[in-house]
Amino acid sequence: MTESTGGIDMDEDSSGTVKKFAFINRKAPYGTVYALESLEVVLISAAFDQDVSLMFIDDGVYQIKKGQGTKGIGMKNFSPTYRALEGYDIEKLYVEKESLEERGLTEADLLVDVEVLSRADMAALMEEQDVILSF
Amino acid sequence: MTESTGGIDMDEDSSGTVKKFAFINRKAPYGTVYALESLEVVLISAAFDQDVSLMFIDDGVYQIKKGQGTKGIGMKNFSPTYRALEGYDIEKLYVEKESLEERGLTEADLLVDVEVLSRADMAALMEEQDVILSF
Amino acid sequence: MLHIVNKSPLEKNALDSCLTHAQAGSTILLIEDGVYAVTKGNKVEPAMKKVMESCTVCALWPDLEARGMQDTVIDGVKQVDYNGFVDLVAENATVQSWL
Amino acid sequence: MLHIVNKSPLEKNALDSCLTHAQAGSTILLIEDGVYAVTKGNKVEPAMKKVMESCTVCALWPDLEARGMQDTVIDGVKQVDYNGFVDLVAENATVQSWL
Amino acid sequence: MKFGIMVNEGPYNHQSADSAYQFAKAAIEKGHEIHRVFFYHDGVNNATKLTEPPQDDRHIVNRWSKLAEEHGVDLVVCVAAGLRRGIVDENLAAGFRISGLGQLVESGIQADRMVVFGD
Amino acid sequence: MKFGIMVNEGPYNHQSADSAYQFAKAAIEKGHEIHRVFFYHDGVNNATKLTEPPQDDRHIVNRWSKLAEEHGVDLVVCVAAGLRRGIVDENLAAGFRISGLGQLVESGIQADRMVVFGD
């Protein structure tokens, strides 16, 4: 029970407060666990009615590359979960244009609808946040 | 007992065999444990009468920078151990010239006697090894 | 010598360091996040093409496929599975992992 | 905003990424292996000097001292201890770690 | 001021567990409050009571336990990350408790600042 | 041919524990011998029997134990690295044994090839 709900038990202090939460994803999936466990926090955050943004920069853009198939490495393919975020009202996904370009990727390679921002705009968006969790 | 001797218990297969062992150190000390735990393997290897070389390239050259003082971070300063290696007959320490230069260091900054090799010579030396343990 | 690189080329310096140390005739195997190095349009594509003139470059396809990069591999890269990985280790007298 | 970088500038791309995202007026704090970035003669010295024109650059001196780099810090870098680290976090409304 | 802290790496392997501790200790000494220390990813390994470092080295796990005991700091280990890595009630050190990821988000909401230590 | 394997990272956090396993399994299937798998640094965390990953995920620790059971693979956890990280007899999974670093050097001498998996 605690596991599936993430132990959500908000006390009075936090109800009503809405902060700008940014999850900054800078790492590729599968090579390390950060992409997967970041996504688990994002899902839990949906229950707290905060203003959540996901930002994909550097190798983080690989997390939402189309066509992932993990049978060969014996790990779980968690990429479909990004498409489920909308159902949790997590709709602000930002991807950095320069990060895509340095990796030979375009918006068409991504498995979910995102807003592509220039590095300058991404930097400005970071500056607006209240809480930044980096993975 | 097992801990201090490293569980040395050579069976017949290995006595008499002398291989070229290279320990390749590419990481800075303290930020991660690799430098310290690499040194622990090096010390144990002395008991096996192998042909041991230590190579310091990239951030690994920082491991043998003079003047380390760890009181402020609450960790143990293990750098004096590099000076003790000679007593274990581990005398082949190689440092890459280009790695020093990219970090503003010179041979005079190092706490132990080493042979400084060009990147090309270091690459050639790697090629001669039988067993390469990388840290 | 078999060189193994498991790091993304744009996140860490492991591939750079491998490429400046690998001798002509060596084999370089890319695994885990290292496979991004042989995908088309990656910033390191020119460096990979250059090293392919003197070295054999291989990539683990289960890792390419996991990352959705199987259709964008640079021409001339030899794709292997775990069996092929084992063969490469057996064929080369020494193995160096660039961690 | 306070940007914290704990990675060596020549091993990983965390500092690069921080420098291309930090807005003018930000503070950049280097800790752990990140402190090598503010040592004289490091390849990134020019980049650090440039960012110091628009941002405040700080480094944790216990980490500099641990690494034997305390006597080779670029002029203009503000050295802080853990108390100073706490003050920087308190003074800046948001903190971003570049992992 | 209230600080939230997130620790993403295990003890001894990365310095981030040390940096987080030094930061927390300094913050308390300066009169700030540590709202919570949340251990995630390999950070959950900070909470094993089975650790026995060499005698001349710092004891990272005991240091956290002491911080909880002396200053009432809330040390929370992520249940899901802990299960993946074998950190469960059976080997949980004193002063730590196991709970869900919601505790991290809650800390982000309630604390004035959130600082992430990791790799 | 005889292969020695060194695993330097913990399960789930880095893929290296998975890659090492897939390599070992393929080598055995091709008729090679795994001389030893030596777990060092955070690699020692592969040996905790307290791990309980989600049901739809692979069980990295049990996979190693099965390799030892079915093919007699020698799984050695470094005692010093294990003590630092809380991997001791009490939580050691089936098929693993705790020993010293000499076992790694010995494996380098006796095996025809040594392959390092880590971060």
C-alpha cells in the first residue's frame, strides 16, 4: 500500500501550496537507473497538484526516443510510461533543440508530444522554477 | 586474517606464471572511491610476484598530486600510500604527459617518482600488457 | 587488443580517451550507453568514421535496440550480440575497459 | 539561482552544460571533483574566466584542499567552507545540481 | 530556514553522501532546520546497519544515525529503491525510516530549499 | 577458454551488472569456462539476499545465484569492499562467497582473459 501510493499523506502545511517543480533529465536510459527512477518520482508528483515540468536536455533526450526494445538486454522497457503522463495531467514536457541536434535527432524521433525549446529558452525556464530535482 | 592478506592462497596453476598486469587509473581521488580501492588491489598484487605497472591518465593523474589534505572533508588521506609502493617492489609508475598538461600540472607537482610518457608511448605500453584492470 | 567503451560519448570522456589510445588494428566494442557513438548524426560521427579507417568498430545490437537506435547505425559498424561479444574477447589477447 | 557542479570538467559534461545554461547574475558553486575547474592551467580555465564576467563563481575549499589544489585557484574565485555553502543555498531562491 | 536534502549515491563509493552530511551538519549548526533527508537511487545504501568500515575511516551510516538522534532529523529511505537494492526493515540502521516517494515531493513543497547530492 | 570477470557496480543502478551477467551466460553457452566473477566496489551489492525487485523486473541477485548453482560459477565478493557497504555473511545470497582481493589477482593470472564491467 505504502509502496503503490508512494506513502502520500500530506499534512496541512502542504495542502494548498503550489510550487513550480522541474524534473531535469540529463541521462540516457538503461545504462543507469536514473531515467527510470526519475519517472517514478514524476508519477508520484502528479498526486500533489503541483506545477510540474519535465525537461530533457543533453543525453536525457534519449529517454523519449521512439522504438525502444529491451528484450535483448533483459530489462524492462519503460518508455511507454512517458505516453501515459498526460493521463496524470503531466503535460509540460520540454526538450532542448541543441541537445537533439548534437545527437542527430529531430522532434519526429520522439515518442511523445513535447515542446522543443532553444537552449536559451530552456535556461530561462529553469530560472522560473521553485524546486529542481536533477537526474 | 583473510582481510589483511587479501585471502592469498595461490594454487599450483598460478605459481610460476608471471603476467604483465596494468592498473589503469583514470579517475580523480575522493570524488569517487575508485582511486582508493584501486590502490588496495595494487598492494595485494605485490604478493603475487607479477610484472605490475600503474598507469595514470586523464583525471587519474590527480591521484598523485602533492599536498592533499583531507581533514576538511572528513575522509582519509590515502595519498602517502603511493610513496610506500616502492617498498612493495612496485616501481613501474607511468604518467601521461598530455593528461598532466591539460590539467596545468607538471612532474614537479607529483608526490612520487614516476616516468612521464607521451600519449603515444602510453598507448604502446598498454598494448604490451596481459591483464588490464581499469579504475 | 579489444577496447570496450560503455559510456555515452557526449556525457563522459571515456570514448575520447579510448580513441586517442587505440592502436591501428585494434578492435573497439561499444556497449551500454557507449552505442550512441555509432549512431548517425551524433557529434562524434566524424571521429568514429576516422577511427574506422584503422580499427574495427563493433557495437552490441541488444544495446542499440534497447535505446531505439538500431535503424540509425553508421555504415561499416559490425553489430554483434552477446555471443559475438564473447568471440571478440576470445579472439583478442587483451581486453581493456574504458570506464 | 545557485548552480552546483560536482563533476570534473574534463571527465564529464556537467560543467559544460551548466555554463551554457547559467543566466547572467547566477552563482556557480563547485564542489567535490568539480573544484578542478577553477584550478590554474586546467583546459577549462578560459571558459571559467569568461563565465566569471557575468556570474559569481565559488568553490568549496575543503574539496580543493583534499585534492592538493588549494594553492592554484584562479583569481576571483570565492572560496567557501560548508557554512558558506549553506549561506549560498539560503541566499538563492532555487538550487540546481548538475549531476 | 527549512532545507530538504536528496541523497542519490551510496556511501563510500561517491563523495555525495559525505557532502550531503557535511552540508546538513553545517546547516544545523547555523540554526537552520533540516526538513528531511530523502535517500533515493543507490542513496538508500546509506541506511544499512551492516556496514563496518575500517577503523581509521569515517562511519557514514552511524554519522547519519547520530544526526537523527541528536537533532531529530527525518531520514527517509525510498521503499521502492530500497527493495531493488536490499535495504529493508531487517537491515535498516537506527534513525532511518522507510517510506514512499511522496515524502520527497512533500519535502520539496514544505522546505524552503531543496538540495540534491548525487552522481 | 577461461574467462575472469570483474563487476564494479551495484545491481539496478548501472547496467554493468546486467552486461556482466549476459556476457557470462553467453560464454558458458558457447562452451567457455567462467573462472571466477569477482565483485568489487559497489559491485558487492550484487550479493545481497534482501533484494526484492518489482515482479515484472529481472531479479539480478537470483540470476547470479542460479548461475552458480547450475554451472558452478565461483562468485566472490571482496571482503573489504563488502564491509564498507554492508555486504556480510548475514545478508549474503546463495552461491556467493566472501574472500580477499587476492582472488581477483589470482583470477587475472589463471584466466585466459579478464573482462572488467563497471562505471
